[in-house]
Amino acid sequence: MGASPRVLVLANQKGGVGKTTTTINLGTALAAIGERVLVIDIDPQGNASTGLGIDRKARKLSTFEVFAGECRLEDTIVPTAVPRLWIAPSTLDLLGIELQIANEKDRSFRLRTAIRRLPASLPDVPGGFTYVLIDCPPSLNLLTINALASADSVVVPLQCEFFALEGLSQLLSTVETVKRNLNPNLDIHGVVLTMFDPRNNLAGQVVADVRAFMGEKVYETVIPRNVRVSEAPSHGTPVLLYDIRCSGSQAYIRLASEVIRRERQLRAA
């Protein structure tokens, strides 16, 4: 019987901050280290699913059916091209789920229930998953609330740009509300700074400001702005498979090592 997986939610209500890119590539890097990783895509745009090579026509069952109570989470899971990495894909149907379950008493806990009911071992995943990464929509809606209510910790991708701290404050406030009302064990695993361009003076100032504001919660690893990272999703593959040697791939490998290190520290505490 496997232990329960660690559930990390990648959330930021701001779009275009590298959230899905970080989900895909952190998941790939964790799998490369030897972890058994499940990505749960709850963004109706389904970019994590597309970025991991899952064709829209192949998404027979999706996270929409899980939220609607029409199937179990394990029924939706499909393998990716990455060894030890699986995904529960999403579809545009998720756009309507909020209205569909708005009056249900368990509306904030649909995803948590589904994750907790995952079998300890699956035919293709002996020993079960060790990590679950949840890719959220770029908004603080009921889908994101479900993810936060399900999670052990939050990973916050933050673009190195002028309004970064403003968006971070709003997200931290939401995390505190969820912690108070729905999930008392929720915490911030870390803030990962993305799309860093060393030629931009403002980017360096943002890094300094976020580190001053969040202290040790900010990961040491900074994800650079890198054309190979941008190109990889159009090929339906993580950047680590597309170009392992590029600076973006190397940064995600370092980030995965840092995540594992923090997990060990948490377990030892």
C-alpha cells in the first residue's frame, strides 16, 4: 500500500505568468528524478493537456466528468510520452461546471474527494503516485478553490514584471481564506520567479522585491525567459524532452531538486 501523494497546486490568478509551463516541466523533471507524477488539468483551456501531447479528440473522459460526479479520477488518467508522468486532462466543458455544482453542499471539495479516493496502486502505476500537481485556471474561481482545498501546498509562479507583487498579495489573501475556512493545513510551498531576463533592469528589481517580501519562501531557482521553453508546447512536449540542454530545461531540473529538498525538510520537521 503506497503512501498518499503530496498534492501541490500551481496557482496564480494572473494569466501569462508561466503557470502551465511550470506545471508541465516541473512534473517532467520530478518524473525524471524517479517520482511518479500525476498532473491534474482543471483549466478549461486545457493547455497542460495539449502541452503534454494529449490530443483533444483523445480526451474521452476529463476532469469535467470528475467534478460533475460522472466518473472517478482514475478513469480519466492517461499516460504521457514522459516515463512516470500521467495526466488527467481537461476540456472546454469545464467552463460550465461552476454553474452546474454551485448549489451543491460539497462544491468546494469535489476535487479533494476525488484525489483521496485514488487507489493506492493502479495497474499502470504500481505503488501509486508520489506527487500530484494541479494546474489551475488563471482566476480565483470555484475550480481554483477546489484545488486549494485539495492541496498540501501551493507553488506560485510569478513573472518578473512590474505588477508581480500586487497579484501575489491577492493570491496570498485567497490562500489565507481557504486555510481558515476549508483547508487548515494549506501553506505556500514556494514562489518560483519565471520569465527572468537579466538584460532587463526591472526584472532584477522585481526579484529583489519579491525576495524581500517573501523571504525563504522564494525558490533559489529562477526560470529564465527562453525561446525553447516557448516553442516546446507547440510540439506537444515538455521543454526537457524538446531540448534538455537549454537554460530553461536546466532551470526546471534545479527547481525539481529544490522542491524535493523542501519536501524532505518538511518531513523531517
